[in-house]
Amino acid sequence: MMPKHSRRRARVGFTDSAIAQIGKLSESEVHSLDRALVALSVDPEMGTPIPNSDPELWRYDDDVENVAVIYYVTTLRTVIVVAYVEA
């Protein structure tokens, strides 16, 4: 019996403003953000859709890691583009 393959993770990209925000985070905050982004790459719909946003934006709040991420997902769900981070 062939092993069942898991769904491929989405790649994560960043807007220029998100890159600037990440540059201001401490090493431990970046580590927390990384853990949240890995989770989102596996399941981009973990977040909550932000009503009336175009493109459709999502917000993910990780209370364990104390991180918030606003992002959108490409049509084929293969890329997550992070627009805002807070840690």
C-alpha cells in the first residue's frame, strides 16, 4: 500500500511593509512568527476572513505565540502573501 501524501505546503511571501515590520522584531518574536507562518502554510484557512476586503484578506491570531498576521492567499492556494505582522 502506497503511503498517503500530505497536502503540499503553500509558499510564504511578504509585502515590502511586512518585511520592514519583521526587521523591527526581536529574535524571539521572529521565531514566534516563523512558527505561526509554518502553521499557516499547512492550512491557509486557519485565519478569519476580513469582511469587505479586496483582495480577500485573512487575519490569523496565534494566542500561544502572541502573533497576529494579516495575509491573502493566491487562487490556487499555493502562495500566502503576508501584508502585516505583529508580535
